Amino acid sequence: SRRVRPADLDRHKAEGRKIIALTAYHAHTAGILDAYCDFILVGDSLGMVMHGMESTLPVTVDMMIVQAQAVMRGTSRALIVVDLPFGSYEASKEQAFHTAARVIKETGAGAIKMEGGAKFAETVSFLVDRGVPVMGHIGLTPQSVNTMGGFKVQGHTPESQESLMDDAVAISRAGAFAMVMEGIVEPVARTIAASPEVTALTIGIGASAQCDGQILVLEDMLGLSDRAPKFVKSYGALRGHIEDAVKGYAEDVRGGRFPAIEHTYPPRS
Ligand code: KIV
Ligand code: NA
């Protein structure tokens, strides 16, 4: 068996199958996802989710590489996509290629993702022409939190709707195989996903069920994050499970019930 490739995802769409994706940053969780997800994103959300940062801006390429290596080790089937973090690709298409090549060489991941629309179309085609499969990311782009004036849903005004469509078309034409559409009002996301000019696969998060696929941050949907956005459906309550386990352990140690005899090593007989 081999890993899913970007081109395989087009066949999914042609066959009318939704593309299933989640984020992961660890070998063990990624290993659980591997059988169920077409692709796994090693997202720069790891800065907030794993490290308690207030935004994704401080995340470095080295951090992305370490977690992508962990996810590669834990999986054998899913396509692994790795985010290029803030500051590692925006200055020039050459900088973007240098970072993307480093990520691919050091991790073996099958594709990279970068935030940005029409302004990054030239960068997208530069990378694709040089053998790097690119996933775009439009709408609410968390690396632009400071210029967007917060984490704000996009597509409320006619100007914003037009520029979102321009972004989606531009990165499709540039050769991105897919794009994340994040935090976009539903009818606008639906229109973009349905447009024949948007040839890249559309992966929604806080967007529309009409996208070609969906992605969520794993810790959000598992109920491990302390708070999750409105667009997250809860599929678990891990926070409570972990708290119960830790509480039980503390009580057992305090009460002398752990370790029991079966958790200890008898002498050699
Ligand atoms: O970093 C991330 O987890 C992402 C997803 C929310 C798409 O970019
Ligand atoms: Na991201």
C-alpha cells in the first residue's frame, strides 16, 4: 500500500466522495486518524493547541518539521500536508520554495499548505512548477490576525465576496490542488465551491457543507481544547476523560491503592 497523493483526491471528487481531513501533531493520534482521513494536516494551529500561544505567528519552521516527522512516523496511508508558518514564505517565491523544499526533504510529507489568495498565486505556480504540491488557504487566515483586526469571518460585504472568489480562482489557476476555505459566510463559501472556475478542491472549516471536503482541528472536535469556535461540532469529551483519569490516579496514590501488587515486580524464584 502507498500513501494517498494529491491527484488521488481529484478521483474522490469525480466519484462524488467527500474528502475527509483532520489535523494532527503527534504520532499516536495521527496513527488513529490514518485509516479514516484522506489527508492529515500538520497545521500551524499547533502553536495554539500544543503550546498555548495566543496566535500562530510565533510558530517556526523547525517546530513544523519536528511535528511533521512525528506524524509521518505514526502513519502509512494518509497524505500528510504541512503548513508553512508565518514569515517562512511571504517575502518571495524563492523563499517559499526554499522553505517548502526543506519541509519536504526533512519530513517526507506529500504537500505543503500556505495561507493567502490572489497575492500568492505567483508563488503557488512557482512551487508547483518545481514539484511541490500546494494547498492554498483563503478566507479567515489566522496568520493575518493583526491586519484583519482579529479572527473575523469573511464574506459579509460584496467587496469581500468578490475578493474571496478572485482568491479561489487565482490559486486554482496557479495550480494549487486544493484549498482550505476557513471562516467564510455559508452562501459565499457555497458559491465559491460550486464555481466551475474554482478547479482546486475546496476543503471547508467554518465554510459550507458544499465544499469538496471538510477539516477540523482534532483537539477541538475531541473536546480537549479549552474553547472551540462555533463551527466545531463536538465528537468527544476528552478533557473530562483526562481529568477523571488524573483524579482517579491521584486518589489511588493518596489512598495507597496504586501501585497494587500486580503493578510491582516480584523477586526471581
Ligand atoms: O493550522 C491549522 O490547523 C489549519 C486548519 C484550521 C485548516 O490551518
Ligand atoms: Na494553519
